Amino acid sequence: MRPVVLRTPRLRLDLPVPDDAELVTRYCQDPIFERWLTTPWPYTRTDADAFLGTYVPSGWRSESELTWAIRRAEAAPLLGVVSVRETQREIGFWMGSEHRGAGFMSEAVTAVAEWVLGGGIPGSSTVFWRAVEGNVGSAKVARAAGFRRITPENPTVPTRDGETTLPAWYAVRERVADPRAEASWSDLLEVAR
Ligand SMILES: CC(C)(COP(=O)(O)OP(=O)(O)OC[C@H]1O[C@@H](n2cnc3c(N)ncnc32)[C@H](O)[C@@H]1OP(=O)(O)O)[C@@H](O)C(=O)NCCC(=O)NCCS
């Protein structure tokens, strides 16, 4: 598939490119990435170059993982990244620390989920989200993007080295918004919006 550009009221989602390497390297030093993500740790410039030069373009070509840069405008600095994996249509994301709390990620994740479910990936009727248990920031994004919490039999995510798993939270977003979605988060995110 050729990379697709998505637009939201405040954002442009487009292809992450090799020129984004410096920012990606800096953002991925964030200590919370060690805990919540499976990005390499410690994270080096070589990791960013491989991600942007090889992993991202080959993911689009093979449709194994579609990755977008989150920007305010064309050619503007990268703020964060959102992606969807073909298997399970699983969404993943991170935002550079200085750009958090402005609702950007909720806006970006909503746009990607709606694009997937609206025919961007033909035949997709669901998009999944999962996060290491305790990742409240990520859960709030999933809630804001209309995902509904589900509890599969063995809710886990693999660790960075792939050798073990951690307990996880799961949620799903369907084509037609589920009216129970908002309430499904109440035990986890007690404080109502
Ligand atoms: C999770 C993350 C992407 C949120 O990015 P963001 O740009 O702040 O998201 P938004 O501005 O759309 O915020 C959505 C909500 O989450 C809240 N939030 C964001 N980060 C938070 C955190 N670390 N702890 C608690 N709440 C958080 C915001 O206040 C907002 O709350 P509201 O819905 O009550 O208004 C960002 O914190 C991040 O990159 N975390 C590290 C990587 C990560 O965990 N990725 C997800 C892996 S599953």
C-alpha cells in the first residue's frame, strides 16, 4: 500500500521520514517508554534511522504495519507516532513528552481508527487497543477515541524481549460506535470527564 495522508481539524498524519530521526531519537529517551512500550531501550540514533529508513517504509509496502507521523502541518516537526498492525488491526502510539495533554493523540487515534473501519484496510470491522496494565494515559486516549473495554481470557502483552508477558488492558472499537463504550472504562478511570 502507498502511504496515506490523513487530516484532522488540527493535525496532519503522514509518512515518518529519515529527516525525523533527530526528534524520534530525543522523544524515545523518555523513561516512561521503558515501562509502557517495546521500543528499543536504551534508544539510539541508529534505532531511529532503522525505524524511519527501513521499518516504516517496509511496513507500508507489505501492509504489515502502517505508521503515521503526527504533525501540525505538512513538513512540520514530528510530534508523535501512531500505527496500526495488520494482524488484529492493533493500534499503537506515542507522543513526544512536550506535546502531551493537548488532546492530539486522541484526535490522531480517532482519525486512524475511523480510516481503518471506513474501508482504509478493506474488510476491517474492528480495531484493537491494548496496553500494559496501569497505563492510564493510554487508556484515556482509547476511551476518548471511542474504544470499549473488553476482557479476554488471558489479557497480556509481550515484554520488550518477547520472552515473557505482562498483564494488560484491552479494548475494541467497532465501525458503529458502541453506546456502552464510555461506561466500560468507569472502573478503570474512575474520574468522569
Ligand atoms: C499515552 C500518550 C500517547 C497520551 O498522549 P497525549 O497527547 O497526552 O494524549 P491526549 O492529549 O489526547 O490525552 C488524552 C487524555 O489522557 C490524559 N493523559 C495523557 N497522558 C497521561 C498520563 N501519563 N497519565 C495520566 N493521564 C494522561 C490526558 O490528560 C487526557 O485526559 P482527558 O481525556 O481526561 O482529557 C502519551 O502519554 C505517551 O506517549 N505515553 C507514553 C507512550 C505510551 O504509553 N503509549 C501507549 C502504549 S499502549
